[in-house]
Amino acid sequence: MTLNGLSPDDRLFVLTGAGVSAESGLPTFRGMNGLWRGYRVEEVATPEAFAAEPELVWQFYSERRQRHQTVEPNPAHFAIARLERALGGRFFLCTQNVDSLHEQAGSRRVVHMHGRIMQSRCSNPGCTTPPFDDATAYRTREEIPRCRRCGALVRPHICWFGEVPFEMELIIHQLGEATQVLVVGSSGVVEPAASFVRLARRNRAHTIYVGPEEPANRTFFDEVLQGKAGEMLPQLVQDLVSGGNDP
Ligand code: OAD
């Protein structure tokens, strides 16, 4: 296994997508054919949709909030948390997922580039109220709270289509530092995450993909390990840390 070859100078960047949570029971976007109640996700997950029909957008995210409260991390999440413990500052985890399964499995530093389903924030881009934890399911327009500071509607703390993902500066910096990149369960379709591996390759990082199907950006991977994350990652990580690095 190539990860076995990590040297003390190596820095590992891990990117996870919906596939890492599939075995926990959260459907991938591809798995649901990108559809919800007949709408394409790209029609619901936009600032324009929220401006036109905030209750519809909240119904979509409220269903997901409720679902997220019933799921547990799977062996892939635990394996990734083990990597963080073993590599410390030489490890960076970026996820496209809005669930908290990495944290539930013990990951301490997780960059959620697409936001977090269990948080909300003010929908006014100019408002300085920070995002806050929120597990409420809103279904009607009347139920949607307003920002205490500016009065705008509260929205899910999610990066919608047409918006810039969170913490991009840090992510790009870490991609520049990485010598190894591991991508797990991401179709390689949605930008900018789909281009991370290309960026890392430009800096001569070694790149590995784990998932049951080849991703759309396959050409930028040195290796594709085909299989389910929950079945592949524990052994992959065991191979890596068995050198005695694991605390
Ligand atoms: P996708 O749903 O596009 O792709 C999921 C990938 O996971 C597919 O390539 C599957 O082959 C793979 N997969 C399925 N089961 C798996 C398993 N058990 N182990 C490993 N891999 C498995 O999800 P993403 O690529 O994450 O954005 O999608 C990226 C973004 O598109 C999402 O973050 C979301 C969506 O629009 C926002 O919400 C902003």
C-alpha cells in the first residue's frame, strides 16, 4: 500500500465526500439521483431559491437535520480519526460533507468546506452575527426565525451553488504543503473540490482515491483503490500507522 511509504517529512491532505458517510446510512447525492421531491438539488440549494421560497429550502434541510440525528460514524470515519492522532500537524482533513460524523468518530480538526447541517446563520451577507448551533426543523415561513441583530431570515449554514466554499485560503495553503493526498468517496464532479487533486499533483503530491467507482477526475490520481470506504480504510490506515506511530 503506497500510504505505507509515508516518511516523517510527508504531509497528508485528506478530502472526503458523501461516499464516506454512505455506510452510515446517509445517501450520496448521486445515490439520490440529485433529486428531492422532484427538484434537482441545484434548484433547492441556491441563494435564489431561498429568496423565492425560504420555507421550501428549509424543508429540504430540515429533513436532513432530522436524518443526521439518527446516524453513527462508520469504520471509515474512525480510521480517518486514527490518522489524525498518528500524524498530528502533518495531517489535514477537509470534508465536503455537512454531517458531523468525522467529529463523532474523534476527529478534532475538520474543515467543513460546504458548511454544517446542524448550524444556521443570518442570511444577510453583510451581517456580522456568527453561525450558531441549531437542530431545529423549520417547515413553514412563520417558523423561520429572524436574525436578532439585523432582522433578516435565518438560513442553513451551508455553501450553496454559486457561493464560495468556506476556508478556501487555508485549504489552498494546505494543498500546497501536501506531499500525499487521499480522497475518499467523492465523485469528482463538484468544483472547486474536484480540482484539489489536480492542484496537489502540480506540486508533485502523490494522489490516491478510495471508493467503489472511478471518480470523474480519475486522470489526476496516481492510484484508485476500488471498494467501500468502511471496508478499505481501516486496513489502509493500519498499514500506515503500524510502524509504531499510533499513540
Ligand atoms: P456525490 O454524491 O457526487 O458522490 C459520492 C461518491 O461516493 C460517488 O463517487 C460514489 O461512488 C462514492 N461512494 C458511494 N458509496 C461509497 C462508499 N461506501 N465508500 C466510498 N465511496 C462511496 O458526492 P460528493 O462528491 O461528495 O455540495 O458531492 C460533492 C458535493 O455535491 C456535495 O458536497 C454537495 C453536492 O452538491 C453541497 O451541498 C454544496
